[in-house]
Amino acid sequence: MEERFEIRNSKFEIPAAGPVSAVQTLMVRFRIGGALRFLSHAETLRVFQRACVRADIPVKYSAGFNPHPKLSLPLPRSVGVESDDEMLVVRLSDEPREADGTYEARMRQALQEVLPAGIDVAGAELVGSGSFHARSADYLFCLRADRAADLADRLQQRAQAILASESWIVERQLPGDSKARRIDVRPFLESIRPVERGVMVRCNVTAAGSIRMEEILQLLELETEDLAAPIRRTAVEWRNNRAGLGPGREDM
């Protein structure tokens, strides 16, 4: 399958200016695809833990008898889903002394050189201390050319019915539960719209979580055989709870 990466801008909501901690955070933007899309969230994090060591990035470690590197992937990615817009947050143990983007460029290059094929570092930026939360994410479901025409009308009807409803209940099996739970996934669906290559679904991300990819397929009455390519996360809208990204940086 031909590998295609599309660069999309992410949106940020920046709060009012406030005090910025001296502790620095390196925000790394990357894409992931190919065979690496089958990595789990924990496995992807371990790949970056090893890469940061090999790239000599000064990662801060937690205190205690069993210190852990302070790395995080704020928005988990479903296994099998490719992504154009992933974020790695790295807490640094040393405050960078280089200015004018030199440090960020060096860290980006160092990471890219040690990461496996399938992960492409799109950018790196120093920001103030804070936590990042996803507000929404866009997912592309690319339909097979020989199925798109037959599915178009049905998909439009399904999308209209779902978005017009106040609730939409699915059964979700959670780890440790003997019975499936009934979950209302309607609040997680912001939009469903046809695009040239298939269907684009914008999902809200809340404190209660979000909708799963298999649930979207179920709602749209799609089978994996209807798809021409892996599901792709094309863009994420992020929110940072501290003013550390600088004024006017709503888009990256």
C-alpha cells in the first residue's frame, strides 16, 4: 500500500497570559503509519523512551526508588489507526541555553535519526510547563473506489440520522467487566461529512473519553472490507492549561 502523509495544521486554544514556569517542556509533533500503526499506546511510548535515550535528550525523571521518564502521549491512538498529528510531551531536566529555535531543530533531527521507519517527526517546540488535552480529533475513513458510489447515499442517511438524534447508545465491553456497558456516544460526535475519498468524522474528546473507531464503523454500517486504506487521524485540536506556547500560536 502506498504510504501518504498529509500535513494538517492543529488548532490550539491559548489561555490568557500568566506566569510561565522555568521548567521547560519539549512538545514533539510526529506522524505514524505503515506497520507501526499496530503499536499500542504503551508500545509507542516505549519506542520514544528508547529514542530519547539514544538521541541524548535530557529527559526529567520522577523521584523515588523506581524513577520513570516524564514522557507522555496525551491522546491515545487506537491500534491500527495511522495518524498525521500525534504529540509527544517531554519534560526536560535541563533548561536549554540555545535560542532562535536551534535547540528545537537539533532535538528534532536527533530524534528522527534514531526512530524507526514509519515515524516522521514533523516538528519540535519548547513550551512552558503545563498539561495538554485534546478537544477534538478528525478521522478519515477512505472508501474503496468500487464501493464508494454504492455507499454514498446510505452513508449520508446514516450521518443525518445520527447527528439529528439526541442520544445514540452502543454496547461497550470494558476490561474487567463481565457485562457490556451501554454508552451514549452521541456527545462524542461533532460532525460526519462526506469528502472526496470517503467520510470525515470529527470526534469530541471529553473527560469521559471519546468514541471508538469500531463504534464509528458500526454506526455508519461500514465493514473493514469497505475501506481502501487504514483509518487515519488527520488533525487534533489541542488545549494547554498554561500560557507557554507564546502569543498568537493558535495554529501550528
